[in-house]
Amino acid sequence: MEVPGSSKPMIATQEEMVEARVPIPYRDQCAHLLIPLNKCRHAEFFLPWKCESERHIYEKCEYELVMERMLQMQKIREAEAKLKQSHKQGTIPLIPKTANA
């Protein structure tokens, strides 16, 4: 399943996420990494020094998604600024510059 605007595909299916009881806000392109992380956390009684490699891989995936969204937003802002600048150049001022003197 492809997510529009993202380079990462959805690997985990809805059925797998429901079965693993992944909360809805966490059902993104990194959910396939969250499922084994949560299993490890339950098996290790949520000890913070356990499951470090799984947590690191999951957090790196989430970081990459955030960076990708930020880059997309920056491109949108640049396109809007360019569009605004092109509209601004073609307008006629309501008050002539000589009237302000």
C-alpha cells in the first residue's frame, strides 16, 4: 500500500496493526517496526535498557518521516512565496509614490 506524498511504503497491514493493538496515531509507515518493539517491551517488562536496537530503528524511521514532511512543507512554502511574488509584481499600486511625499 502506497501513501501519497511519502517515499516509504506501508509494510504492515491494517489487520496486523489491529492484531498487535497498535494505537491509531501510531499506524504510519513505521508501524511494521513498532510491532516487534512493543512485543520486546512486553517480554522484557518495559525495562529501558532492553530492546535498544529495536527502539533505535523505530525512532530513526520516525525521524526520517518527520524530515521528509518538513522538506515537503518547505517546498510548498517556497512555491507559495514564488506565486505571491509573481502576483505582487503585476499589480498597480492604489496610491502613487508621489502622493506619499
